[in-house]
Amino acid sequence: MGAEKLINGFKRGFPPQWLERQSEPKIGKDEKGYFIYTISENTKVYFEEYYQFLEKIEQKCQLDLSSLEGKLSQTPPTRSESLAYYRARKIILDLLLKNIFSFYSDSSNLGVIMTPWCFGTVMLEKVEIYKDRIARGEANDPDVGDFPFYVLGYIDEIYKNTLLELFEFPEKAFSVRWQYTELLKRYSKVLSNVTASLQSILFLAKNQNQET
């Protein structure tokens, strides 16, 4: 068993105590522990392994960030290329940590429980979205600094390898991202259809009640 919390104190959204008491039909248990079949992959994911994975990545991120902050403070302003690289990597790590905190502590959505590869794909897309926001001037990130062009250039150059390195994934991990994206889109479409149907039923029921 892990520490059941992150370095910053965030606790697991679905801890062992909750799993022992829950009656959620999506959750099963075998000799390895509690698991769930994920929405996007229909794959068995064990809660303990999932949380341990996030704990491990958070620890690596914190160590890397500590090193980066030291380099940023010691690098003179004249070395703009080096500063841009450090800031680009820091932006990626900060975004990753922010999402680790969110996924790890989420206690209301079982959809956050996923395989490491799926989590990596989610993070890949989140970095790309954030990168585009920076490019459009929509993200007020202090690490962009006075050289946004160089910082964006480095983000674009290093974000995939940075994530692969942190997650300890092979290069092919992100080559199957389309599978996750398509499955998630399909699931979202199903949910939208169900929601629309429910709204129609509620609307009809409301009208009938008013008529009577």
C-alpha cells in the first residue's frame, strides 16, 4: 500500500475505506484488489495501481521542478535561450502537477480512474490546448516571460518527450492516442443523446402535468 496521499497532502478521492463500503456496480474486486473497467478502454484498472502511478509521477515532477527553479534563479537574463527552455519545461510540469492534483483528489467522478497510457494521452492533449491558449494570448502564465515566441517554440519541441520521460513510456504510447480520443468522443455522444432524451421526457411530463 502507498502513502494514500500526495507530497502536498492531497488525499485519494476513492480511498480503501470508501472502496470497502461502496456498492457501485462498476467496481469489482479480485485477489489484486478493487478495480474498475474504464469507460474509454474497457480495461481493468486497479485503484491502488492507479494512485501509486500518480504518486510516483508527482514525486518526479516535484524533484524536477525544484531543480528547474534553481536553474532559473542562477541563469543570467542574457541567456535567453536557456531561460526559455527552463520556462517551457516548467510550464509543462506545472500543468501536469495541476492535473495530477485534480485527478488524484477527485471523489465524485469514477471517470478519472484510467490506465497510465490513457492518462498520458489526456495530458498530451491538455498541454497542446494550453500551448494554443498561450499562443493566442489567452493564458496569463508568468513563466512565458518576455520571450513568448521562444518559450512556445520549446514547449512545442519538448512536450512529448518530456511526458514520455516522466511517465517512463515507450514512444509508441502516444501513437495510439486516436483510439482514446475516438472512444471518448463516442462516449460523450452517447451521453449527449441520453441527456437530450431525458430532457424531452421531462418536458413532456411537465406539459402533461400543466394540462391536468
